[in-house]
Amino acid sequence: MLPDTVVTATRTERSLFDVPQATSLVDEAEIDRSLESMTPDLFRYVPGVYIQKTNLAGGSPFIRGLTGKQVLILIDGVRLNNSFYRFGPHQYLNTIDPHIIQRIDGV
């Protein structure tokens, strides 16, 4: 098994231990152990993350006080949201099937 690698704003690979920012990683084993049926619930125990749930299966991440267009959500490198969306919370995490997620990093 290869060690985890985090790509930082400097665009160079570093190990998770060497990244100077607070970073969390939710890997596939942790996702499987959680038995969560909705993607927003995968963030339940991640430090610094609060999920606002205003509807069934909805979930907008607040990551270290930032939310909405201040939080970039990527799926295989493709943006799920962008800076043109409204400022407030977005409920887009509920559109991602938790059974296809292999890892969540950078939160």
C-alpha cells in the first residue's frame, strides 16, 4: 500500500505529515466502516467541519468557518460548484453517491 499524498497550493506532492496546513483525510476504509448512506454524513467526525442539514440528505459543508462558494468541491478534478454561486450554504453534497467515493482529502 502506498503512503497518502496531498497536493497543496504549491502544486507539489507532499506527504500528509509534511503539509503545514490542518488537513484531514477520509480514506476508503473509513468510509466503509462508517456505514453512512448519505455523503454529507461522511464528514460527521472530521475536525473543523460542520455540515448544515436543512433537508433530508442535504448537506452544506462549513469548513473552518467557510461555506458556499468559499469551499471548492471537486469530483475527479471537476468542479461541482464555483464562485458564481450564491454566497450562502449549498446543498450539493447530497448529489454525490457515497458508494462511489474512494477518498475525501483536503478538508
